[in-house]
Amino acid sequence: MKRQEFINQLMERANGTPCERGEAFAPANIALCKYWGKRNAELNLPVNSSLSISLGSLGTRTVVRYAECADGVFLNGEAAPRAFSARVSAYLDLFRRGRQFFEVRTENTIPTAAGLASSASGFAALVKALDELLGWGFSLCELSMLARVGSGSASRSLFDGFAVWHMGQRADGMDSFAEGFSEDWKELRVGILEVSNAWKKVGSTEGMNRTRETSELFEAWPAQAQCDYDELRTAIAAKDFPMFGKTAENNAMAMHATMMAAWPPLCYWLPQTVSLMQEVWCAREGGLDLYFTMDAGPNLKLLFLEESRAAVKALFPMVQVVEPFA
Ligand code: DP6
């Protein structure tokens, strides 16, 4: 099935009232069980279910209006880079009626494309804003499928707190959507350690396709991810922090190991990434309950509880601490 057919099928359910503008915010999300590898690249259908935590007020705010004769895409107050605008316009093509154009103004409170999941919050905010402008009146489940087509991880950015993205089984992708779940964890903290906010050379889409096609280790990935997904759900329900942290860190390391075994090799780490990882391991050996996860970029996201905040701050003075359930 083509992307456009999928969208047309969903659009048959639209029944809201259009507005003159649409505005929305969506949080960034950090995957604790990663999405890496697609069973269908056209519809962004994954080989495994994934689980994430949203970053509260860190994310993307987007305003959409109609434009006269061409799309205008603005990022943080300036004309967006060409690749960024092209990706947004190609997505808007899916929804245009005739010669219809849009102005999209988007502000990020996180560095763009540094592995801090800004394409996730970006597509989620865009879809919510379009829902208001074009009057679709969609549910969060339907919006998450639309966001998924823009970028897989965006399906999870429609939700605060923990979210799961069900991989689904259907070929048409109608059962591959995300939802929030009710458990919260007030004491949980995510610490962002920014190593670089430079644009990455190999984006996630290309990275995961290359991994799936060339990495011998990829065969083992879906089973590990399924296991990690189940363990994370158990750890969250039991508020078992060591199990939670260990499973998230192990999942991230397994994803990176799988991509390093691709050809040409994919390594998103910088030398400083590795030294930070070693500092975390050393602190843990010294008794600190501290773990990390990493996406397709060089930055670390620390996982810890409020009781360890002072110790984490002392070790990493530059850490930006997020309270996902504040
Ligand atoms: C490592 O959602 O950016 O952050 O669907 O091709 O746009 P596309 O990929 P994308 O990949 C995110 C990969 C990840 C893991 C995750 O967020 O689950």
C-alpha cells in the first residue's frame, strides 16, 4: 500500500470543523525500548513495538496557516534549511486539496537533529496543528498513525509521560499506533548530556534501513526488543528502578551494537560520548543508581531518580535535568 492510499483511507473518517489556523505543542520523547528497523518503509511500520518517555515542556510548538502561492517553512524564526522544508512539504503533499499551500512556523525547545528526537515532536506538533486547521477531528490514535507516516517515533510524541507504540501486524498499518499509559513515576528524572548539536550525517531512516539490510546482528534485534519491551512494562508497573535502568541501557547498547555491525559501519558516538558512558559505569560501580540511553546521535540521556539528583549534578555539572511527570 502507498502512503497516499493509507492517508486517503484515514481521511474518510474526518468529521471536524476547519479553522483559519492551527497551533499545537508536542513533547520530545526518548525511547527506552527503541524503534530500529522497518517491516514496511513506505508506511513506517516497525519490526518491534517500542516504549518511550516524553520530555514535558521540551519539544516543538507549531503554527500552520494557509499560504498564497507556495509553502513557507520556518524553523525557530528563520527560513528553514532546504532539507527540512523539503521533508515538511513532501509530508504536506499528502493532505493538499488542489493548489493549496501552507505556512508552517515551528519552534523547537531542543536542538534539531542531534538525536534528541526533534523530528518526533516536529511531526506530532504538525499533525495536531493540521488537525485543527483542516478540521479532521481525529482521535489521538488516528493522529498517532498520521504522525507515524511522517516519522515513526513521532507516533509516540502525541502523549505525555510513558507511551507505547504497538508494532501491529496488519499490512495496511491500521493497527500500528501509539498510546499513552496511565502509570506515572513522579521521582523519575531524565538528564540530557549534550555532546554535539551538529546535524547528523546519516539520518535515522537511512541508518535503520542500512542496518536492516547489512547487519548480521539485526536478526537478533526484534526478539531482544520484544523482551526489553516486556521487562520495561514490568519494571514500570513495579517501580523497579534498577530493572528499568538496566533494561533501557542494555536496549540502547544492543541497538548501537547492531548498527555498528552494518556496512558501511554506523557509529553515532563521538569520543566524548564514550568517556561519558564510562563515567556513568564508574559511578554505578561506586553505588550510584544511574543509567543512560542514547538515540541516533552522540548525546546521552541519563536516567535516575530524584534522590540521586545532587550526586548526578556533582558528576555532570552541565546536565539538563527534565522532570517528565512534573
Ligand atoms: C533511534 O523515527 O527518526 O530515535 O521513522 O525513519 O523517521 P523514521 O525514523 P525515526 O527513528 C528514531 C530512531 C531512534 C529510536 C526511537 O526513537 O525509537
